[in-house]
Amino acid sequence: MLRTTARNAFSKSNVASQRFSAGGSRGLKVLAILYKGGSAAKEESRLLGTVENELGLRPWLESQGHEYLVSDDKEGSGSFFQKHIQDADILITTPFHPGYVTPEVFKKAKNLKLCVTAGVGSDHIDLHTAVENKVQVLEVTGSNVTSVAEHVLMNMLLLVRNYTPAHEMIERGDWNVSQVARNAFDLEGKVIGTIGAGRIGYRVLQRLVPFAPKELLYYDYNPLSPDLESAVNARRIDTVEELVSKCDVVTVNAPLHDGTRNLVNADLLSKFKPGAWLVNTARGAICDKFAVADALRSGQLRGYAGDVWDVQPAPKDHPWRTMKNPLGGGNGMVPHYSGTTLDAQARYAAGTKEILENYFKGQAQNPANVIVGDGKWATKAYGQRK
Ligand code: NAD
């Protein structure tokens, strides 16, 4: 049986024979770019989103006569990704280790008909070109939104309560209560706002209610229904500038698109309340990395936390790895994993299979999963358009 990964050589003759299933119809070439799991993935089979565990799709895809190629090798013109995208019919990627599908990649991808994002967030695919080229883009909508909302709450708490420096102090063998308490606060009584109140943003608002904030605010060009607003007692603010000027804690929960790229830049950061906390688990490129690091260094931001970076994996010298506030804390950055808990992986692997199954059978897709349909936008979340 053909089993092609970055570790195993690609065999053209085997592939050719697999192109034709028993019924004579052509099996499809399905290419997946996933992250390397190493020994963790060998020991933990529920790490489904890894190169080793292949979203659990290989036996099923191969039993249908399709060819399944999996690799983490995605950068550069000689990469596995660039080589095999040229005749792949279907591409599976994840936001955690994104295979970037630029207009140049689309140009090479002569057979590409369907891109499936195993997770939520398809900004690593040039969606405008997907529309032009009539390549469908689907994601497993909702698969990890609770996982991310929980992470956002955790990030707010760890920043506001100054948790990380306190824990590092303990590991160092030190004990100085005042040194950490001098920058520790309660979430209760704070004004908290989200940029984007979709599936994740709304779940964040819901989870904040028991913390008794002073006020919950949101900015989204798609307003919540009055029922949803009143269920969490949230108020919509007309502009993002006004939102950030009112909040002690701001969280970003909007997709990355033309209207959000670099949205949180030096200018917007200067409009934040001095000493505010910012949590971004949406996409790194929504924030200007240097402006954020400067704002933290100056104390304009008291803290910044999240798991998303403008390029992934983040380079070793990325300023967000080591940036600190004037008291030596305020950094809650981790690798991109909030939406890839083992619970989430089970859901997005199952959702990917469902999307493929519908595609193979020519069945209608769940409309919530469709980002780009056949040559047209199918979502209102990736920017305002007529
Ligand atoms: P969603 O489509 O349910 O909601 C997104 C909301 O953002 C929509 O209501 C949309 O109108 C709003 N929005 C878009 N542009 C905006 C703007 N300029 N200003 C204000 N609001 C705007 O999506 P979701 O499921 O809530 O996910 C949101 C994003 O979170 C994803 O697109 C992805 O980038 C990110 N995400 C990250 C992880 C992770 O692991 N860190 C996992 C899942 C999703």
C-alpha cells in the first residue's frame, strides 16, 4: 500500500495505478500539509492533526481509490507542498502549520478544485484568487471555537492576575509577594470588549458573564441579534477606535482579511486605555508585531497574550517571544495550539472527513462550512462586501 509522507519517497508508478479505482473512475490526489508530531504523535494517537496520524483519513481515502500525500514540508520552491500542489485535486491544510496558498501557488495548482481547512480560519489561502479560480474553500466551522474561547478566558486571567511572572518566580526558587501583587488585579469590575462577536467572540462574552465585569462591549459589522445581546448584556460600539478607548481588556476574535490585517497598529494602540490588556487568538497579522512589542515595553499595554503569530512557525527572534512590560511581565504567548486540543482535533478530523465525503458523493455541504463556494464568497465573516 502506498504510504507517502515527507519521510517516505514518492512513487510515481504506484500513484498512477491508484489513479483508477475498481469502477474505472479516476481516484483523486489529496494532499495534506500538517504539522510534525514527532514522538508525541507516536505516543498519543489522538494527535490527529499531525503528519504521523494524518487526520485518521488514510485507510478510508485509500479504500476509495484516492491517493493521499501528507507532509509538513511546506516552505520554498523545492518543498513537498510546492511539488505536489501542481497536480493535487484536493488540498487539506491547518491553520496551525499553514501551507500558504498564494496566487503563485494557485497558478501552479492546475487540478485544484477544493481546499479544506482542518480547523477554523482560511486566511492562509488567498481567498480572492480562490473565488476567481473557482476553487472551493471549506473549513470545519465551529470545530474548535469552545477550545479557543476557553483559551481567551485563561489568557485574560493570566494577564490581569500577573500569573506568569509569579509562576516563574516560584520556579526560580524566589518568593516575593509584593513584586507580583503590584501588578495583579481582578477581572471583576473591568470593561471588556471583543473585536468580532462571531462564534468565538460570543462564547468569550458568555464565559465572562459570571466574572461580573463592569461592562461587556463588542465591535462587529455584523451586529448580534437583540436576543443574543441581551443574553450576555453586551453593548455594540460603532467603531473599533471607540471600543478600544473604553476597554480595560480587549480581545480580537475576527478573521484575518483585508480589513483586519494590521488593524491593531501603533495608531490604534495609542487609542487604547493606558495599561490595557490585549488578548489575540485570532491571527497574528491582525496586530503589528513591532507596535505591540513597543506598546508593552512602554506600558501602554500592560499585557499581551495569544497563540497566533504573523508567520508560523514563529522565527526564533520574533519580538513576541521575549517582549515584556516595564515590570518584567505581561507576556502570555504560546505556540498556536488553543484550537488544537485533543477534543478539538477529534472534531476537526471528523469534520474534514464529512466535507470530503460530501464532495466525493456530490452532496450539498453544510453551508456554515463554506467560505468560498463555486466562484463566489459564501460567508460574511471575511470582510464587508456587497
Ligand atoms: P466567525 O465567522 O463565527 O466570527 C467572526 C466574526 O468576526 C464575524 O461575526 C465577523 O462579522 C467578524 N468580523 C470580521 N471582520 C471584522 C472586523 N473588521 N471588525 C470586527 N468584526 C469583524 O468566526 P469564529 O469561529 O469566531 O473564528 C474567528 C477567527 O478566530 C477565525 O477566523 C480564526 O482566524 C481564529 N481562530 C483561531 C484559532 C486558534 O487556534 N487560535 C482557532 C479557531 C479560529
